[in-house]
Amino acid sequence: GQSLEQPSEVTAVEGAIVQINCTYQTSGFYGLSWYQQHDGGAPTFLSYNALDGLEETGRFSSFLSRSDSYGYLLLQELQMKDSASYFCAGLNYGQNFVFGPGTRLSVLP
Amino acid sequence: EAQVTQNPRYLITVTGKKLTVTCSQNMNHEYMSWYRQDPGLGLRQIYYSMNVEVTDKGDVPEGYKVSRKEKRNFPLILESPSPNQTSLYFCASSLERGSSYEQYFGPGTRLTVT
């Protein structure tokens, strides 16, 4: 089976850098993706890592280490609009997705 | 505009009354899936489909049915809803079994079963 763990909450100030970690236990795994969800909205795709290493997309970067069963999402130059919940998600070899419980990010002025 | 649509957006029903939540996408995606979202539990996959007439169970399929007769549509059926199925439901689609990992989500359906 597969399960993913994330911190429940993270708080940071505007302009700062924040890292949201995701650890997982899996029996088979293609890669790790990240989604953002604002209150009352639908999840939207941010990034994915099929291979180990860092992927950069604008202010957001994501990292994966398969050997450590660990990944993170890095948000730079935080803005108030980044306040949202962030989910890591894995696609296992059975082709079903498993999501983490989500991390609520609060950005303070 | 590329999008995933769901209907209805809100639904209040009673225990045992069959209901269907529709999902449609206009992006010609092969992969479609249904999730439920409950506080503290994240999104849990109910069923998924890799193409027409191909469906499979996710992590929480009990009490749900799906069908995939057309590529664009993937309805979720609750034959006999119960209060523990009160939740926020999302439909999502992506290219080719999630090969890009980028799933497009519908706006959500908030279901209350009394």
C-alpha cells in the first residue's frame, strides 16, 4: 500500500521561503506531484517529479529523493495569495493516485 | 475553454435515495477519476478509469459505482447513499493514466446525506 505524510500546518511571512515536506511509504511508485487548493476551490496542479532531483517552475520548486522516500515543495518570495492547502500525491504502479492529508500554509503580512 | 464540469454542485438527499453525479471533460483525456475530500484526510480516490469501458477501484470504492461509456463522461453513482457518504466530491481527468501527473479537477460537488 501507499501512504503519504505531511505537516498539518505551516506559517510564514510574506517574502519568505517555505518548504513543505512529504514522506511516503510505498510498494511501487511512479513519482510525486503537488497540488494547491484554496478554500472553497478545486485542487490545481503545481509540479511533479518523476525522477530524483529538483524541478523548478517559477517561484515553486519540487524535490524528490526515492532512496529516502521523501519529497518537498519549496515556495519562494511568498505572497499572500499563496495561503492555501498543499497536497503531495503519488501515482503507484496500479495507476491509482494517493494523496497526502494536506498542509495548510498561512502567509502573514 | 478546457475544463471538467460536474453537476450538481450542491446536493442534499436522504438515506437510500439513489443519485448520480455527472462529470464531463472536453480535453479528450483518457484517464478520469473520482475523489472524496473529508477534513484531515485529504483526497481519497474512489474509482478511476483509464479509458472507455475500463474502470478500477481506488482506495475507498465501497458504496459507489461508476461507468465509462463515452470518453468524455464519467458519472458517479450512489445506489443507496448513507450519511457517511456526506462529503465533497471531485472529478478529475488527465492524459494517459496520469503520465504527466497533471490532473484537472472539476469544481466539486458538496453532498449531504441525511
